[in-house]
Amino acid sequence: MPLERVSQGFKDISMTFQANPLNSDLIAINNINAINRSIRNIVFTLPGEKFFNPVFGSNITASLFENIDDFSAAAIKNEIELSIRNFEPRVNLQSVVVTPDYEDNTFDVVINYEIIGLAVAPQQLEFALLSAR
């Protein structure tokens, strides 16, 4: 029987790099917020942007400039799933739903996941993807 990983919590630094006024350390984000930020960073980082790890990230931008349809949504969904499974070991990915929004020319993304090692309810992360020229 495999052992279940148990954690005391997760902590990442804030991407603003602002100092905490009380102790002059960098501001930290904890647990659910840290993992949500990590997933967003994985999805929005292009392969090759992270030094010394050229495969880190997802290549969803290639699909954002295609026609907004179910085929592009499926390609984005597959890329997000692959990226999260490869680069975020703290989560158990449940589902990724990508829906084309024809009115706003965007894709609405809903990611459902469980955090491994924390006794919290399953989490849901939502955001919109749009092509920025």
C-alpha cells in the first residue's frame, strides 16, 4: 500500500517581491493561494522562458490565435492538463474545462483539483484566456 504524502502546508513568495513592513522579508503566500498562483504561472509561462528548464510551462498561446471553436478549446485543454500534471506535483488534477466565449473572443477555463497533503475541500480555479497582440 503506497504511503500518502502529508504536508504541514505550502509557502511561496509573492511575485510582487515587496517587503513585509514588519520583518523586511519578502511577502509570502500560503497553501491554496500559493498553489493557485503556481498553476497560473505554469499555464501562462511559455516553454523556454524559465532559465535552466526550457520545457517548463505550456504552449497555449499557439492555440489562442486560432479560430475560437471547440477544436481550439480541446487543444488548450490538453495542453493545460499536460502542463499541470508535469509541473505541479502538489495537486491531483480532477478536470479542466475550456469553453469558447464567442461574444468576447476568449476561452473560459475552469480547473478543478485536490491538494495533496492538505485536508481541504477540492479547489476550483477560473480564468479567461484571450489573445493579446
